[in-house]
Amino acid sequence: MQLDSHFSYKNEILHCEGIPLPSLAKKYGTPLFVTSKSAILDSFQRFEKAFAPLNHLTCYSVKANYTLEVIRALVEIGSGFDVNSGGELFRTLKAGANPEKIIMAGVGKTADEIEYALQSRILMLKAESLSEVRRINTIAKKLKRIAPVALRITPNITAETHPYITTGNHEQKFGIDEALAEEVLCEIKSLKHLRILGLDMHIGSQIQDPKYYYDAALKLIHIKSLCETMGIEVEHLDIGGGFPVTYSQEKKATPIEEFAKVLVPLLKSTGAKILLEPGRYMVANASVLLSEVLYIKENHNKKKFIIVDAAMNDLIRPALYGAHHEIIPVVKRGAKKLTADIVGPVCETGDFFARERTIAAVEEGDLVAILSAGAYSTVMASNYNARPRAAEVMVCKGTAKVIRRRETYEQMVANEE
């Protein structure tokens, strides 16, 4: 069982930073995301300590969890930010981030998004194609600006991860193929409204072996040398994110210190400022999703189902990726076990959190906690089956506050009226 240290049992009841979770469910209803602010800050500080020898900026990847209060927590502790759309940029600025600590990715930025980023004076745009480079130059010319740009390079490194979250080879849509880098750089030299500040890469998510980062970083350093021979000074090297977290005890994540041990000596030798983009690492294990057991059902073949009030519209990762999330009772009822599919009420067979999972026995009306729910949950939520999006509470030093109110039926139809 993977349970962040800020969540713990006391008198057989699960607590978050000292607050019993049943009290939060009673006050705010379910489904309910409960987030520990201290867990986020501790993850950030551990990451910073690991990479402290580098001249670096940690840019939290907002796509993992863009709840305003989560972003604010990281603003307060000095984080930079990596955004992937105009909407994420808006959220990050609204949460108080310094635009000079924001970088913007995205393989298909619109003209409006590029203009918004330039007008906001962010640190840099990460260009992912020659066509995008040209468009940025055109927009910068219209604005009478010099656009700060990093080139996202595809290093053709295929890490061992789920194919949906592999991003580092030429079979995917992301970045500029390393083989085309010289051609792109030659054209960039003729564009008068761009300034190449850096080189960027991102090779995927949940990558367990630091060697993939090392091999990809070597390629990025080679292209940095190519830039310098062409008279282009590269100030920043961005090695992306994708650092792993533990979702189950059976597959523990490689500690972040192991990545730093491999990467720090290599990157320090470049003399560049290093950008890092952890997202999931900061937030995944900082939240749980509380859900009530509605029904326990058994078919004629003894197949059992635990039907809960959370669904794939709240947390789609198991349905989308086959992702594993530990599920535990909020109140322990002894040593008895139960094997069942744990499913939601949505009208899809794919609406499940676990198949044939053995968990501590629960009864109808009990609460369960779906662990590691802080990343790619609320950001991927939907109104499928016209279900209102869940509420979210943040706990800090024994105090809980609502950071996202539960959506109402009226809110769901507001833009249609």
C-alpha cells in the first residue's frame, strides 16, 4: 500500500494531517478530493535538494494538477511553471506566478496563445516545429518584440513506459527531430524577431531508469555544441519531467536522488542554466479521492462488484491507461478481505477503478480512499453522464478549506442557455 506520510490511520480511521477523513466527507460530501498542502511542499523541497548543485529552475508542470490553490502553494515556495496552453497560462498567472518563471510548451499553439504568452512576457516559448518557429516570428514582428524561444528537440530515445505517455521519439507528434535540428537552426538565423534562449526535451512520463535521461541529455548537449558553432548562444537546457512516483508497493519508483546522481555531473559541465519540469512527482501522492460505497453486488458466478459514487469522469486513469491506484477503507473493519471489481455508476463497462482487486472488507455506506489521486484526476475530469465535477479540499496544519466547490447542475448548463 502506497500512502503518503501525511495520510495515516489513527484509531483505525484514516486522517489527513490530523483531520479524520469521515468528517470531511460528512461536511463536503463525496466524491471528494482531499489534498495535503504539506505533502506538495515536501515533494518540492526534496526535489530541490536533489538538484541543488545545479544552477537550475524547477518548473512545475501545471498539466498534472492546475487547481489554483495547488499552483499558489508552489508559487509561495518559489517554483517556476511549465504550461501547455493559454488556459494553463491564465491559471498560473491568476495564482500569482512570476511570468519570468513561466515556460510554455504545446505542439499546437494557436496564434492567440502565442500572442498571449508574448504579451505576458513569460521566460520562453518552446517551439516544436519549423512552422511554429515561423509563426512565432511573425507574431513577434507584429508586436514589435523579440520572442524568447527554446527549441524542443526529439532525441529519439524511447523510454520504457506506457505508449500513450512516450514522447521522445520520431514516431510521436512532439518536438523537432534531432536529425532536422541543423536545418531548423539555419532558418532561425534569418528570422529577426526570435532569440534562441534554450534547448528542451521531454521523453515521457513514469520513467524509472535514469539512463534514458542521460542518453537524451547527451544528445541535447551535442545540439548545444552545434548551436555554438553556428553563433547561437544557448543559455538554458531543459531536460523535461516524467520523474516517477509510486502507485503500488509492488512497483516502487526510483528515488529522485538516483536521477540527480546521474544527471547533475553531466549537466553541471555544460555551464547552462538547467530547467526541470516535474509535475506528477509534486502532486500525485498528495491527494486521495474519497468515495462512498453505494452497493455491493454479486452475480450468479460469485463475481462481486463494489459500486462507489466516484466514477471515470472523476478519475479516468484506470480506464484510459489501465493505471493502478491503491484503494483502502477509510475506517478499518478488521482483517477480513473481499475480492471484487471496484466500479463507478457511469454507463460504461470501462468505468472501473480496479478489476478483481482484493481489499480490506467494506460494507454499503462505508467510505473508501482511492490513493495517489493528485495528478491527472481533476485536470482530466469531465461531465460524462451529466455528472457534476467533484469538490476538492486542501488540508494544511490541521485546517481544511474548500479549494474547488462541487459543480451544480445549473453550472453545467450555464453556457448553453
